[in-house]
Amino acid sequence: MYVAVKGGEAAIANAHSLLADRRRGDRSVPALRLDQIVEQLALGVDRVMSEGSLYDRELAALAIVQARGDMIEAIFLVRAYRTTLPRFGYSRAIDTANMLVERRVSATYKDLPGGQLLGPTFDYTHRLLDPELAAGAEVAEPLLRESEAQAMPRVSAILAREGLIEPDGDMPQDHVPGDITREPLEFPMARDIRLQALSRGDEGFLLALGYSTQRGYARNHPFVGEIRIGEVELELDVPELPFAVPLGTVRVTECQMVNQFKGSAKAPPQFTRGYGLVFGQSERKAMAMALCDRALRAKELGEDVVAAAQDEEFVISHSDNVQATGFVEHLKLPHYVDFQAELDLVRRMRAEYDARENAGKAEDKREAAE
Amino acid sequence: MRGQEARDQAERKAAMATLAQSSGDDIVRLWNEAGLPSDAELLRGPETGLVTLRGRIGGGGAPFNVGEATVTRATVRLPTGQVGHCYALGRDKQKARLAAIADALLQDPARRNEVETGLLAPLRSALTKAHEKRRAETAATKVDFFTMVRGED
């Protein structure tokens, strides 16, 4: 058995320059600039930031171009880049109640302080392709309307006044938030760690799981208590200054899912909650995250674990698309030695099988003859 | 004394917030227009690293880690001795250096006004304008509900 251990350097180098050529495409078409991607493919940029788990628009845009628009490849590039940077610390927790809100809707209350603000949404569009956009038509400036500054409390705070909804999730006093970028995953895991994994999880995977809960696999009857999108300020405690340093603002999407709950041995009948918080304008992802967060609280709330979406180890171990793509895609890399060994084994087993078959047939013949 | 110290810190923090939220291009342009001095000894950086962003479960509960963000920091010392710091989202090293110098200049009573009028005031008014525009654009998408009255008589 001969196994090649070297070779392919020239082929690899040439494949990469061919990739660079195909990435650029027809040279008579102007090359994309990163600011064009940041401005005009903003939600794709947001997805790469959220699943790449790195808030940096220009880097996400670069990753999208470099990956030729392959989002998972782009997310992979961003994740790899992260590992090259030193860490300055953990921010103070953001306050979503103090958001510069760009969109805020509730499916549970029509009238609520601050009102329903649709913002830049695809909702209520007719989903008809727009030939004018293809022709590069100019776009009008958005309309303005005077607004008095009005507090916009989270809807969960409004429901809490009646005592019919569980409070925001608490952890024991001395609990230090877990960090999956520092420690390996361990099951069962605390809710804070689960939320970190879900926030960077694959949108498609979480969407499908969230959908499965609605279709009856771990039914928990959800309502969107609130979705809000906007910018929040970020602050960091540093040793050299006596106050938290303001770092600037980031755009996030928050989803408060409210779920009917008939009560159990562990909790009275009340509304329970699932929570979603995602980088950028990523509404579908935040909703899917909130559905999965609620489903994964089954044990905590004394519910039977009967469906995939409630199985913590199943959901969290498979939600990371960089890990998933790494393991699936590694199958196409050379496995010549492995396969030679398997081939050998199958040959041997086949020979033994054939020998047994032939022996059996010979036995039958002899018996028939006798 | 205590009160004065607290006010100074609040002012310093507000200036840092303004600088962090402003674009590097705006800072450089105003810096040059105001003729602010940019010679300072770099004590650290400018260097880019990561800050892990935290949220709270349910919005107000226990903290959890959401993901990371790029942050660039710099520390400078002026020829007159004041030390200034900057931490700002993104990877703009020029911005971090100038913002750190601005922080140091603000601690020099002789230069404070110059930085305030030439740099911070215009940056602040641009940010306020942008926020007001954003608010007004969003407000135009506010849903006004009309109650449909069914005729009973």
C-alpha cells in the first residue's frame, strides 16, 4: 500500500489564484467597495457580525467580499480574526431600556408607553421584486415627524406590574457569567452560557428549531411581547480611570417572547419568558433565539423534555455553524490512509463472508446429494 | 472639593463619550481647523483589541456575554505632563491617538476651552443633530390607531 505524503503545492497555489480571479469576476464590472457593502447589504453584514461574534462592520464587509458572499465562510473568517486580538475586558451590561430606538413593536399591547414604531421593516411589504431598484432609481429621503422624548419601558416591565409574568432571569448572587470563548462547553449549562451560545448560533438552525416548537414539538404558545432595535451605549471599567469609559454605541436587536404557562410543581401559572439579544438588526434571529431559550428552560420549569428544541446538549452542541461546517467539510479533505485501512478491512470481511457462503452452499449440496 | 471632583469626572467622561461616538474623519478635520497640538508621547498603543459585550437576561436580569467588539485604545503624555486615555469602538488608530490627546488637553486648564470650542462643541452638535434626525425618521413610522365605532343607535 503506497500513500502519498506530499504533493499538490502547485495545484493549491493555482487554485487560490483562480479563486481570487473568480472572486473579482468580470473586470469590466467595478469592484465592490467595503462601504458599499456596509451601507447597502447591511443586514448581511449584521448576520456576519452576530454569528462571527464580533461587532465590526468593516471587518464583516471584508469577510463577505473575501468569501464571495458565502455567509458561513465569512463568519469563519471573522471568528479566525478574533483569535489574533488581545482582550481588554468585559463591558458593563448594556441597558436596552435606554436604547436610541429605531424600531419597536409589541404583539401583546396595542397602546404602550412610547408607542409602536415600525422602523425600517420588511413587514407589510408585498414581496414583489422591484424593477425600479434594478434600474437604479433614486430613493426619496425618509419622512420626518416631530417626536417628544418619551420613555420606552420594556413591555416585560409593564406585564410585571400585575405579577402575572416571571421576573427577568436571575442567577445566584456570586455567579460569574460564563464565557464559552474561554471554557469548554459543559452540560448541563447555566442559562447565561446558553444565551451566549444562542446569540452566536446559526440563524437557520435556530429558526428551524424555533419553528418546530410552534408546530408542536415542545409547544409553548409564544407571543412577541416586544421587539426593539436600536443603538445602546457601551461602557468598560478600566484600572486607569475612576469611572467606566464610554466606548461608543452598538446596534442590537432584542426580543422578549412571552409564553403561556399553565404552571407545574415548580412554578405557579403565569407567563414565562424567552429572551433574545443579537448584534445588529437581526429580528428573525432574535425571535428564534428567544423561542429556543424558552424551550431550553423546560427542566428549570418542570416540563417534560420530549422534543429536540428542549434538548440542551443537542441544541447547543450543534448551533455553532463554524464548528458544524468544519466537521462536515473536513470530510472532503484527503482521508487516503483512513480509507485504505477501511478498504482493507472490508476486503477481509468480504473474503470471510464469501468463504462462509461457499462453505454453506457446499454443505447444502452434500446434504441434498445424501 | 468632592463635588468639584465628581463634576470634573462627569465632564471628562462626557467628552470621552462624544469622541468615541464621532467618526475619525470628523475628529481629524476639526482638529486641523482648530489648530490643536498633536505632539504627545505615546505611552501605550494605539492598539486594537477585543471587549466582550454583556447583556442582561430578560433585559434587566443577570449579566451574560453576548459577543465581542473591536476596540482601539491609546494613552499619551503631553509635553506639559498631562496623561490622556482613549478607548473607542472600531480600529481607527489615528482617532484613538487624537482622542487621547484631547483627553489630556482637557486636563490642562489653559487648553481646556480650546478643545471644548474647537472640537467637542461641534462634534456634540453634529451627534445631537444626527440623533434627532434618527428619532424623527423613526417617529414618522409610529402607528396611530383609530378606534372603529360601531353604530349602536
